[in-house]
Amino acid sequence: MKMTTQRGKIKAPRAKTGSSVSFDQSWEILASAMTKIQEHESSPLSFELLYRTSYQLVISKMSAQLYDAVKCHISAHLGRVQAQFDSFVVARDDLSLAPKFLEGLNKQWVDHQTCTKMIGDVMMYLDRVYCLDNTSSPPKLADLGLHLFRDHVVGTGQFSEYLYKVLINEIQREREGEMVDKMVIKSVLSMLDLLPQSKSNKESVLVHCFSDQLVAATTNYYSQAARDLLDGNKDPVVYVTKVSGWLDDEEKRSKYYALESQAYSPLVSDLTIKLVSTKLPEVMALPGSEIRKWFLAKKYTEVKTLYRLISKGFPQRSLLHHLLKEQITSEGMNLNSASYAAVEAARKEKKPSAQQTALANKWVTDVLQMRDEFAEITSKCFENDVEVVKSVDEAFVEFVNKHARVAEYLSLYIDNLMKKALKGKSDEEVAAILDSTVACFNFITDKDRFENYYKAHLGKRLLTSKSLSDDAERQLISRFKMAAGGAFTSKFEGMFKDIATSADEMEFFRKSRASIAADSEPSSAKQVELSVALLSGTYWPTSIAQGANYTLIHCAAAENAKEQFEQYYSKAHSGRKLEWVPNLGNADIRIKFKKKFHDVNVPTPVMPILMLFQDVGEESISFHRIQMETGIPVPDLKRHLQSVSVAPKTRILKKVPMSKDVNETDEFFFNDNFEASMTKIRVLAINATRAETDVERDATMVQIDKSRQNEIDAAIVRVMKSRKTLNHNNLVGEVTKQLASRFKPPIPTIKHCIESLLEREYLRRDDNDTTLFHYEA
């Protein structure tokens, strides 16, 4: 069996045919009901009866009469409501009555909304038929209720003036920490936001009438508070903290009162301008406002607060960048001055250059510590803001490049890292140190100068096997490659390639030597193990080749091994010529002293020196004899003798007379009483890696300037070859751009190179325009 349920339908009341509807009788029913609704006595009312009554009037074409009657009834009621507040308005200077006034107004507003909703339900058919959605139709009853409340209550002159004054006063009291009814204030502000300014102007009363007054009063309040704060307290930290709190409070207040719309946005803007943009320069000029002092005092919260304030004050956003950059530059210049002073003091006290090298390491360490500190600060205080990070980097670039020896000092620092400082470090620690080092490298603008020093120091480490880790060396070069490109590191990589090739070559040589020895008759002659590093002139610094300007005279066994390698190499690589560079090698010698044997590692030139004392017993050998029998130049010989006769821990020879310096008149004896705790000892070359003297630095700069001229020539030719024709200014600009990653070429030098290329007919000047150049193929 199938069950069905009929749906109920609500039908409009049918018009009674042949009967007339009396408006007065019907209105009396509706007016009485509206009065009861407004007096909160609506319980006995019949919604069906009232709806039918209004419906009959509408279908009887009495809509306009009914609408006007409803409007007049509500207006009369609101007039009586407004009269209840006359006593408040008359005593408008007495703001002690403000809470009671707002409470009463809010009650009447809530009642009015409720009544309007109920009346609208009764007049629903009137709303649907008569109040159409077009500009010529009257507003719907809900909107009419808003308009009437505005016109008869809020919109009256003295009432609105008093209302706005009360609202501002109550918000001010709440701002100062007094107890106020925030719910009532919020409700009244919401009322103003709902009330339209007029039928044609949909902007709310809140925005049109009250917003400007609220903004002006709030801005005046905080402007005076800021002035009082600056007059009474000269601490910029207090000002920054207070202002930040004020702005945060206003934002919270606006969210609670739902003022995020057009009413509040000008308030935030005005406050930011008044408290941050216009006041901040004055605040930052107060004693103790130096950003650096805040950092030293670990006032990171205050710095972050300052950053947030400046981020809001858009016109002054660059002020923080400027102050921060100024502080870093000032601190950096102090580091430079301290470095210069320490070096000068060491020079006056005639301290060894090794100590000056230590000063170089200290300067770089101080710079890197400062850089790490500000990296942490930009993260904690500035949320790694791109513009702040850029300002910090610019400041470091500025003061770092004002140090005349930055390229040399950084290379010396790296040399110390690779020889000593990385010892015992974990992989993570090594990676962090290398990253920090490359960060300092990135600050250097003249990277070709750094390349010159680094190549020389790297070469010495590779040839003397003094680097703690080849892997760390390669990691650093890889980081340089990412920072400056493959062209910058190509020679460094070539140097490693030469060392690897040399190891393979020596393996072939040993096998060849062993094969020859097997085919020959046994010999009683002593054999010397030989290891040769084969260097190509393309990659290695010119300072390496300068060591080949003399021929070292070896003992017979060593000379024999050398000749064997030369014979092998000439057969394996015909057409190649070997030039020996003895001053960068090293040798292992076993020496018998009175108490024990020691295995001594010495620079290669020291080996023939010590071999002279093999059979002399207690006899002395003069400086001149040593020089004649080894062929070592006098300056180098003094340095090598100093390492084995003056240095306390490696005094294998005795010098007469004993002094710190070696003179050409000195006599030398074998020190048979030499003692050392370790069986294996190393004799270090004096000043093997050290800071340059002024003379050496001048020579280096001459060499670099010459290399730069060649690079500028090459850049000019590259540009002109691709462009064919170019005027002077554009050519200078293109060349500067191409060389920017290595150095900033001086304009006069570029002009000189252009003239040189004109003379050599690589370029031709235009016949009609002397500033125009043509490339000559």
C-alpha cells in the first residue's frame, strides 16, 4: 500500500469581491499594533490578522498612503525618543554623563532595530510590491528605519555634535586605561557604520561625519604624548618601545571596534607619519641612539621594534638603512685604523714579519666576526629584509676595500687556515668557516689582486705539502668558482691538475728506474729517492719561476738522481725543457747526532748545506765556502742558514759569533749535541709565507698593473670585434662592465689602452668623428 502526503500551501488572502476596504479602520488596527510593538507589548498581537490587513490595503491600491502613514508613525516615535536625550545635550559640556548617554542611545538603537524588523514582517507585502529595487521607488522599510533614525535622532545638529564628542572622550578614556563599557561603544560605532549619509550618498555616517574627527582627535592626542615623552625622557629606546605599543594598541582597538574600514585607515596612516616619519630623525639624533650601541647591549627586541616602526613609516624606511650602514662603516674603519696602527708599531719595534702576518690574520678574523654578528642581527631583528641585507653588504664593501692590503690579508688568512686553523675541525665547522671566508672574498672589488696573492700562497702549500686537507682546498676553490666564475678559478684548478699529473709521472719514473737498475750490475753507490713536481708556466705564479734563476749544486747522489730524471723525461716528452726551481722543494735527511738519529725535513737548498758537514768533524766551514759549494745566492743562503743555526728548535749547526742575524763573515760548525724530543723534525724556511714588505708590495702592484693593462687591452678588442664601430663613452662603459667582476678599471688607464691600440692599428679613429672608433681586423 502506497502512502502519500499532501504538501501544505500558503496562499495570499483572496480579495472580497463587491466590498470596499476602509483605510482609516485598517490603519487604526495597524497603528495600534505598531505602537504596541514599540512599547514592547507585542505578545497578544496576531501576525496573521495584521498581515492580512496590510495586504488588503496594498491590493486596494493604497500602498503609497500606507507607506507614508508608516513613515509618519515611526518618525513621531523617534521624535519622542530623541526628546529623551535633551537633558544630555543641554549639559553637553558635562562628559561625566557620557556613559549613561551612550547606554541609553544604544538601548534605543537596539529597540529600533527590533521594532523595524517586526514592522517589516507585518508589511512584507508592501515591501515586495511598493518598494521596488530602483532609484525612483521609496526605500524598503528596513532602509527607511535607518534613514529615519538618522534624521530624527542622530542627525540632529546638537545631538550629533554631542554624540561624536562623547565617543571620542570614551575612546580616549579607554586608551588611558580607565574602565569603560567597550561593548556599548562598539555597538554605537556599528550603528554609525550602518546609517547611510543620505539616500543618494551610501557612505556611512561613521565615515562621512565621524571618521575625520576621530582621526584628528587621536592624532592630536598622540602627538602631544610623543612631545611630552621626548621632553621628559631622552632615551630613544623608551620612545621606540612606547610608540610601538601605541600603534599596536590602536590596531587592536580598531579590530575590536571593527574600524578596519575607511574610518580607520587614515588614522593608522596619520599616526605613522606623526609618530614615526616626522619624529624618527629627531629621536635617532638623541644621545645613545647609535644602532651599534643597541647591538652591543643586545637590545635586539628594541631594534626589531624600531625596524617594525620604520617599515610602517614608508618615507623614512631608508633612514634605518642609512643609519645601519653608517654604523657598520664607522666600526669597520675603526678596525682598519687599529690594523694600521698595529702594523706600524710592529715595524717600529722591528718585530719579525711573522708577527705582522699574525696581525693580518687578526684583521680578517675581526671582519668575519663582525660580519657573522650582523648576519645574526639581520636575521633576528630585520627578518632578513632584502634592503637591510643589501645595506649591510654595501657597508662592508665600503670599509673592507678601504684597507690597502685587504687582498693580501685575506690570502694570508686562508693560508693560515689551510696550514693550521682547520686542524681538528669537523666537516660542518670547516664548511661554515669556508662560507664565511668566501663572504669576505665577495666584499673585495679588486679580485685580481686577491688572485695574485692566493695563487702564490696556494702554490707554496701544494709544493711543500703543508696543506692540512686537499679536500678543504678544493671546497674553497669550488666556492670561489660559484662566486666569481670559472675563469677566476681556472688557474687554481690547473695547479691541482699539475700536482696530480706529477704523481702519475713519478710513478712511471720509479718503474723505469727500477727496470734500469734490474738490468744493470749492482752498485754500492747510495740511492736518493726523488719526487719531482712538474709545473706548467700557464697556471703557476711568476714568483715560482723566479726561483729558477740559479743552479743548486747537489751532492753526488742527489745530482745523479736528478740526471736520471732528466734523461727519463727527455725520452718520454721530447721537445720539452725542464727548469729546476729548488727553493720550493724539500728533502728528508737522516742525521746521526751524539745521542740519537733524527729524520730531518728541510727545504731543498738546505740539503747540500748540511751535506757539506758530513765528514768535517769539528772543523768549521765559512759562509763564503758554503756559498761557493752550493751556488745559493747570498740573500737566500743567509735565510737558510738562519733556519738551521739560529732558530732554537732546529739549531743543527752552530754559528760563530752567535747572533740573530747571519753575516758573510760567520763560521759554522756541526752541532753534534743537538737534541729534540721527536725523532722526526721539520726545519721551516724563514719567512716562507709572510706579509709583504713595502718594497715587495710595490713590486707586486707594478706586476698587477701590467697584468691589468693586458686585460683592458683584451676587453677593448673583444668589445670592438663584436660591435665593429663604437663611440668613446660606450666603449669605456662596455669595457668597465666586462671587467667589473675582477677590478674597476680607471678611466685614464682605459683611455691609455685605447690610444695604444690605435697606435698598433687594432683600432681606427673615424675621419669625421674623433670620438668614434672602428675595429681593424
